[in-house]
Amino acid sequence: MKIKFLGTAAAEGIPALSCGCETCKRAKKLGGRNLRSRSQALINNDLLIDFNADTYWHMVKYDIELENINHVLITHSHQDHLQVKDIEYFRPDFCHGRKESINFYSAISGYNLIKQEADMPYMQGSVKYHLVEPYNDYLINGYKIKVLKANHAEFTTPVFYLIEKDNKKLLYAHDTGIFCQDTINYIGGRVDFITMDCTGGLQKGWRDNHLCLETNLEMIEILKSRKIVDNKTIKVVNHFSHNGQALYDDIVKELKGTDIICSYDGLEIEF
Ligand SMILES: [Zn+2]
Ligand SMILES: [Zn+2]
Ligand SMILES: [Zn+2]
């Protein structure tokens, strides 16, 4: 399985829109991996996770043939994960050469927003939408997918995904605080790859809605005790905010000597 991190920031990006804080100023000055667009990932060139306002730029920057990607998992309805108005551009008169309809999968909050756009008469069935619910399994595009409830803003019906194919399991756990017991139980066995929310960066005590590096380590210990994560599991921290007051360079420095990888825009890992 291969994952490419197209964007790795929280809602505002790093630097954040119209922000003059020290973290944003440093990011602009240092550039490179310290610049982050909004979170989105691509699995094996055929499964997209989330659909935010930076989708357009990711398509251009990484030369992604979006016209050949037919499946998109949505984690929740916050705007940095679902920019629903851009769904209009799949309408047949704006989007040529697409052989199949695109399929969006979301829990109820995002599902309702997508449905509203996709049901407009000019869309002519070009976008299909599917409701997914926590603690259910789905077979999507050849992937076995477990839907897990996230510890995040309830009104966005937040979920995250355990994605399995060819005996490899990837846990994409973003926009969640410490996982609830039902979620840990539903994950079941060992995962080969985990990517965790690190919105709080080097700050301390982030346990609900999002995590920070300190609570990422705590989460790893909890998952190790449940034999979900072990020393061979690839561990990534991702989804950073300028409010976490840490840039890529700062996180990498802090992670020295550990087996944890700090994400950056364009990071690709095959396992
Ligand atoms: Zn987010
Ligand atoms: Zn800032
Ligand atoms: Zn969110």
C-alpha cells in the first residue's frame, strides 16, 4: 500500500491565512517543508481521503489525474476536510473525459451537504454519495474499510478510517483526540501504519478534538498495550496548526531518536 500526504495542515494552513504570528512568519521565511496546505491524502492513486479547498492545487502540484480517481472518503464536515462547493465542478459540462461517476463516502453531516450539491439538476448523476456509519465495515474500490468514531466536534459527525488491502492495514486517524474505547475495540488487531493528529504540535495536554505530540506518544502507548501498534508499525504525526507553534523543523528536532515520522506536504510512504 502507498500513501501520499498531499496536504498536512489544519484548517488555516501554515502559514495561516492572514496571520502575523511568529510561527507563520518563520514558516514564510524558512519555506520548504515548513509550508503546509490543508490535509488530504491519496492511497495507491485510486482512493482520496478528504476534499478541501486545496484539492485543486494538490491536483496541479502533484500531477494527479483526478479524472481517473472515482472514490473519496470524507472524515467529517469541517471545511478543511470537505469543501462541498467544489463538488459542482464534477458537473458534466465543466468536467470532460471522466469515464465514471465519482463516489463520495461520508457520515451523515457531510453526506447531507454532498447530497444537496450532487442532487442539483445540472449535476446529472455525475456525483454519487454514500452514507457510512461508525462501527461498520464497507468494501470500497477493493479496500476493506472500517469506519471509526472520532473524538472531535460532534456536529461534523467525525469519523476516521482503517483501510485494508493485500493484508496491509493503514489507520488514518485525524481530527480526533484520544480514541474512545469503542473505537479501540473496533480497530481489533495490529496495524502496519498509523498517522495521528498533531494539531497541538509541541504544546501540552491536548486530549479532546485534537492531539499534540505529547498525547500522540500517550496514544501510541495505549495502542501498544492493546497490540494494535508495535515497534514495526510505521508511525506518522500529521495535521499541524500554527496554533501548535511548531514548524516541521521543530517537530523533527523533537522526534530525534524516536521511530516517529513528521509528515510534510508531498511525503510518500510505501509499505
Ligand atoms: Zn482538520
Ligand atoms: Zn499564525
Ligand atoms: Zn475538524
